[in-house]
Amino acid sequence: MKMIKIKAGIIIIFSILIFSAHLLLNHLISVKAFAQISPSYRAADKLDKEQQSSSQELVIERPKREYRADDLRDPFIGYEEKQEEPAQASSAPKEKPLPDLKIQGIIWGGRIPQAIINNKVVKMGDVIEGVKVVNINKDGVIVLFEDKEHNLSSPVTTHSKDTKGGKDEK
């Protein structure tokens, strides 16, 4: 038993010696590597000190950029100030009125919805009399004129009681 303890102690001492040698070698290698790199660090430090000691400052020239917002709204102008602008614009020519467009019929249940406007069959995307057809649905046609959307109602069919023909005819 005593022999086992001695062998264990020798193994522990031997492993400590190996570990210490490993640490020492790593330290020496890193010091040697730093010594090879350090001249460049020393040169950089020397340049920094020279620049700090010189009275001239290092000036970095950057390209000059000019920003323009000719057509954009100024976000710092309040809403009240903006209300004054339409009063000034009232002297400008008024907007063109929407051309006279009459819907005679709407076909909206198929793959391509269509409408009959001023006796012409149109679909979404078509332009009639300078007005672009944006959407066609059962309620009417939405068109775009002068960058504004307008809703044209679908024609209402009225059924009157005094229709001629059929079995109620007198």
C-alpha cells in the first residue's frame, strides 16, 4: 500500500512538472512572437507621438453633399400654416372636371370584369376619354382622373308596373 502511495505521488509530481514546462514554453513562445511584432508597434507609437507633438492637425476631407427637397413638404411646418397654402393656390386654374361618363352596364361575375361606358366595353386598366378604369365591381366602376379616384355608380334598373306584354296586358 505504501508503494502505491509513493508511485501516485511520483506521478502527481511528474505531471505538475510537465504542466509547468508547458506553461513556460507557451509563455516563451508568445514573448518571442511579440518581440518580432513589436518593432512595428513601436513604429506606430512613434508616429502617433510625432503627430501629437506637431502643431498641425490631421484634416480629413469629405465629399460635400447637397440635399434638396424642392418638391417635398417641410415636416416642421404646422398644420395651421399649411392651411394657408390652398388660399394662395385659389388663384391658380381649377382642376378639370371629370368627363361625362355614363355606365350602361357591368359584367362583374366572370374572370375579367367589364363595363359598358359611353357605349364602349372596357376592362380594368383601360383608358376612356382620359380616364383610367381602376376597378369594376357590382356596385360600380372606380376610375382615376387627374390623380384622384372617382366612383361611378352602377346603373339602377327600375321595374315599373305598367310594363307592356305578358298575360296582364289589357
